[in-house]
Amino acid sequence: MSLDLIVNETEKVRERLRARGEADSGLDQVLKLDASRRVLIKEGDDLRARRNEASRRIGAAGKKPSAEEVAEMRAVGDRVKQIESELETIKAELEEIMLVLPNLPLPDVPVGTDSTHNEITRQSGEVTRPAHRIPAHWDLDARVGIDIEAGTRMSGARFYALTGKAAQLQRALTSWMLDVHVNENGYTEVSPPLLVKGETMTGSGNLPKFADNLYHDAEEDLWLLPTAEVALNAMHAGQIIGPGVLPLKLVARTPCFRREKAAAGRDTRGIKRVHQFEKVEMFRFVEPSESEAALEEMLAEAMTLCERLGLTYRVLKLCTGDIGFQSAKTFDIEVWAPGSDEWLEVSSISTCTDFQARRNNTRYRPRADASPRLPHTLNGSGLAIPRILIAVLENNFQADGSIKVPAVLQPYTRFDRIP
């Protein structure tokens, strides 16, 4: 958020941060530092004006300045340098505080402290339990090609390997989803680096707050992507996007790497919560006036994928205490997994308003003669492996023990059943 917003609408900002559970948000320190900054700026401007006036007066007199005048101007210059140094210190302190302030929830986000306050806004399909037993995916693993033991041998806990038809099914899922986004939804496919600079992580909102949940190569000072959103968000960092380019719609398929330290002890059975996984990520830069419509459109795109896979799903509008750090509003899509007997989140669709663009200094011109403005950014999974893979396997488990491949994926797999 901007410093001007904090200064000019302090109580509004404070109330929105409290709704997120950020009671001790550092706003008072921001206001204190800004007040000091303004005093120093005025003093510096006054001293420069005084120095300029003295120079003008001495020049008009056509004589050398006196020793007193020289000493006075030297003292003024020394104080101006001191003020500039103090302003740099204040600027760094302000940036340090503001980098850990989250985005402000939009007014229509439900107020609540945690996921129990999320609102189910729609559901497609019914929660069914067929007459034949459907095993959870961790009981299918060896036969379908989910090899948790091999992943553990290679890398440790919460890693897995896919072999044979399971690996082909995952490739089919991601290829099909990419084709839908590119050929039907108008996205441009991007294959980004998987290692990014620290400022790229900062621009997306992952640093400095979530450093403990990221994988970092300290020697090269590069960070592994936790999601392709991070890289796509930086495609135009420090640039001005020209007129007529927005909306800019990007999509990428990448592995994602997360330490998941905050989730220790949760959902560790099977492959639902792991350190490395595949995801197809949608990302948009849009004009602010188009932000709300773009959010609904991206949500519809993700829901359509679930429908074409024949899955029962529901949409949750997340509350203020459950939305992500950079998000101003988020919808989650969950699909029903009958073997695991639970809802699995396969997509989060979020608008980040101008939060990320401001951090990245990404701007756009609506017209050639217009001043640069901050675009809004939106992101969403379209969709995330392995949870969508789990749902496909469990929902298509047949009474004879085979797994039927959804019709939309068969042109990619070239087989219709597993095993």
C-alpha cells in the first residue's frame, strides 16, 4: 500500500488490517517516521532556499563573501548533508516496516479470523459415496504408479515419485490445462526461470515475510519458485506497459517448491501436502476498472476445468483472516475426493489490486499521452497438481479396481484406463 494512503486514511487502513488479524501492524511507527520525514524535508528546503538567497545576494554585490558568510554557508551545507543522511535512514526504516504490511481486504471480503469463517458461495455436483469401496490415493499408490517410498529414499519425507501411467496422467493433465488456457481462454504461455532474485520474491510479497517457507540458494542468492505467480508478476518489473497491451494474460506450468514449515504435522499422509509439486498458473495485468470482472472470469475458467473433468466442486469466498498476504480478495475451489473423504483445494483465485505492481514498480499507460498508472494483478491456479490428480484417481475408481481416465484427457494419455 502507499504511504499516502496510510497517512491520509489511517483509521480506514487500521480497521482493514485489524480485520486481517494485524492488530499490531506498525502503523503508529510509520506515522511517526513520516512526521519526522516531513519536518526534515521542510528544514532542508528552507536551508537550500537560504543558501540560494545568500549566493544571489553575494553575487549581486559583486564582491567576495566575508569569512562569516563562508562559515555560515559551510554550516548550512553540513546540515543539509546531515538531513539527507537522516532522510535516507528514515526511508529505509519506512520500507522495512511497509514491506511486511499485507494488502488491505476489499470491503466485500467476509470478516473472520480463520477458515471457519469462509463462505461457500456455490457448489456443482453432489457429494456421493458409490456402493463399491473407493480407496484413498495412498492405498492406490503402488498399483497406479504413485511411489511415495521412492520419493522418500531419494529426497526424504513429503516427496514422491510418479511412474508409468501415473506420470503420464499428470503430464496429460497439465498439457490439457495449458491447451485450454492458451487456445480457448486467450492466455500467452510462458516458460519462466525456476530460480529468481530476491527482489523478484519481494515484488510478489513472498519476501521478507515468508523467507522461512522458501528454498534459497545462499551462494548465488537465488530462490526457488513457490509458484509461477512470482515469476509472472516480475515480467514487467520496473517497466511501463504501453497503451493497448492490457489486459495481459499469462499462463505457465512449473514445478513449485515449498518448505511447508507452517504446515508441519498437517495433511502429511499421501501426496496432498508436499515440498515439490506441479501447477498451472494463470496471471493477469489489468486496468483497475477491469479487476473485478477479471477475477470472476478467472474463477469461471478454473471451474470449467473441474466441470470438464467431471468433478464435484465448491467455491469458497475466503474471510479476512484466511486470505493470502498479497491478496485483497480470494476464492478457493475445492473438489470432492471420495476415497480420502474430504474436500481438496485445487485453486485459489485472487486479486491483489495494485499491491504487487507498487512493490515491483510496474506501471502502464492507458493512452500515449497519459501519465503512468499502477495496474492491478490477479493470479490463480488453473489447476494444481497433485490434488487434482488425487481427485481424478479417486473419483474415477471403478468397481473392478481399475481407474477410468476422463474423456478430455484420453487424447493426451492414449489410454483410457489404469492399470
